[in-house]
Amino acid sequence: MLYLDHAATTPPDERVLNAMAKCMREHWHNPSAAYSAAGSARKVLREARGTLAGMLRASPGEIAFTSCGTESNALALQLARGRHAVVCAAEHASVLHAARAVCAEVSIVPVDAQGRVSPEDVLRAVRDNTALISVQYANNETGVIQPVREIGAIARRLRVPLHCDAVQAFGHVPIDVRAENIDLLSLSAHKFYGPRGAGALYLRQGIRPQPLLTGGGQENGLRSGTENIAAICGMAEAARLAQEDMAERAQREARLMRPFGAALRSRVPSCIELCGASPRLPGVRAYLLPGLEATQAIADMDLVGIQISGGAACAAHSADASHVYLALGLSPQQARCVVRISIGRATREEELLRAAQELARIYHRRTASR
Ligand code: PLP
């Protein structure tokens, strides 16, 4: 089996699993309990908050634990409840849906053919009553990294909070919320070799969206519910490990993707690597293979033990073209012919070259029969 769908989810790191098992055995008390035994569970939370905050250059008190990226995004969008929000067209469905559900009005800012949103367009979309700008840090279907720092400077000048969905970026590229003027930021553990069911929202001090869940008042009242200590511990361990090898991993992934792209293009000259002129996550690439439907490519690759995707995993069963590929200006037919390859820590060069060969073979077999 060759797993090339790390943008959908990453395999949990063994060291994370061990940390979680140990945590579940040793720190299972309810952290809100008053007796001293619960102190060790509180310590796990405290340390995890410190780890995530440290990676973002935030303060521990600015981190709220959630159950996933979707929840973090939904909580962030609560800041614009009943008001106007500016949102990028290539956002993940969890941002777009939350914006449409809670905001009175939403302005959608387009991306160009290279997948980038223009800071000037964001500036133009902001109104007197804008309560939030939400622009992703990096896109899950193209890997494109947005000009967050420039947008952050505009948001700061206009005094409108900036939310960044960094679910794909956190743990893969360095993020500094202070220097980049980010006011809220979503992350999710399963995208950086941590467990499913653990996420976090960074909220600059003083920012308080209306909570989605109320009750026991955990997470400073922002997210009630007894904390999932083991998952949070796993998320922190995964973050620590990601921080440790981030620079080296990024270099390695970028180096591995180049021969893959070259091998694919040499066998399929009509193949187009999307957003090649934009800064991108090192391990995420999207390729348009004209005439080969992604659903077909995925199924055929699966038969030879290679797992790839056609964009967002959550839309994998939809016949509709991806809104992200359409936003780049592709036609619906072209957008249905895009495959995403996303690599990770364990991917090896020879495996990637085999994937390129298989994909090219499938392309020629399927398109020749038409
Ligand atoms: N935002 C982006 C950019 C994503 O890629 C994903 C997941 O694919 C999410 C949000 C949702 O995260 P989660 O699966 O943790 O809910």
C-alpha cells in the first residue's frame, strides 16, 4: 500500500499513540475535579496549551481546545454572527458553510488562477459593519499558501479581526500569529500525525465569540464539555514532533515532489500542475490530467495499492466538481479531472516514481479507449 493522501489525514505517529495510551492510563481524572489527583490531568492540559501556544508565538491563555478543525472554524465564525464577514472563495467547506449559516451577509473574495487571494480584494470587500475576515493559511486541495501577512496588516489597519484556517498548514510551515497579525487560527491534530477528535482555536486575548457549546464552562467558557485529555495530549506530542522536524521535513517533501511532477509530465505532456507559480505547502500538489476523471484515476490507482484523492476527502463521494478547482477558473469538466497527491514523513522517492508511472499508465489506458 502506498498512501499519498496525507492532506486528508495523516497516520498517527507511534510516539503519539504511546503518549496517548500512557496519558489515558495515568491522567484519566476529570481535570475540573477539586481533589489533588485531578491536578495531573490539569497539568496535561496546561502543558499542551503551552506547546501549541509556543509554536504559534501566542500565549497559553489564548488557546481553546476543540474537537476538530471544523469545530474551530465554526467557533471562529461565531464572531460574525448576524453580521458581515469577508471569506475567501477557496475556503474549506467548514468555513463556507459556517459563514453562510451564521452571518447576515458574506462577501466572497475570489482567488486568481494561481489560487491566491489578493489583499487588495480583501480590503475592497471590507465594510463598516464587517465583523470578521476569514482567509485560510493554506489550501487543502492545491496546497497554495495565502498572503496572510499582507492581509493581516490590512485587517489590523481596519480593526477587523482576521481568522485563518490553518488546519493544513499548522505543523508543516512556521506560523507566527503576532508577526502575521492573525487574531483567530484553527488547527486540527489529525493533519500533523496526531489523533482524530482533537483541534484547537487560537484567539487573541480579548476576542470572545459566542460559544457553540455551553454547560460546564470548560475552556474559559468557550467550549463546554469534559476535556478529551488523551487526545489533547496526543495533539501536543504530535505538535512537538512536528516542530522538531518541520524544516527538514519541508525540504525533503519539496525535494521529493519535483521528480514526481517531472516523471508525470514526461509521460503525460498535457498534464498541468496547478498553481505552480504560488508558494505552496511542500507536500501537497494538484495535477490536471485532461480527459481522465479523478474518480476513475482514484479507483484505478486503488487497484494497484496507491491511495490518492481528487481534492477534499469530505467531498470524495460527490460527483460535483470541487469549488476550489472551479475558483481557479477551471471548467467543471476540467475540475473533475484533477488529482491531489499529498505526501508525508514516510513517503519514499522510489514509491513516488512508481505512483507517477502508474498514474501515467492509467491515463493512457483510459483516454486511449475514447
Ligand atoms: N480546514 C481545512 C483546510 C481542512 O483541510 C480540513 C480537513 O480536511 C478542515 C478544515 C476540517 O478539519 P477536521 O477534519 O479536523 O474537522
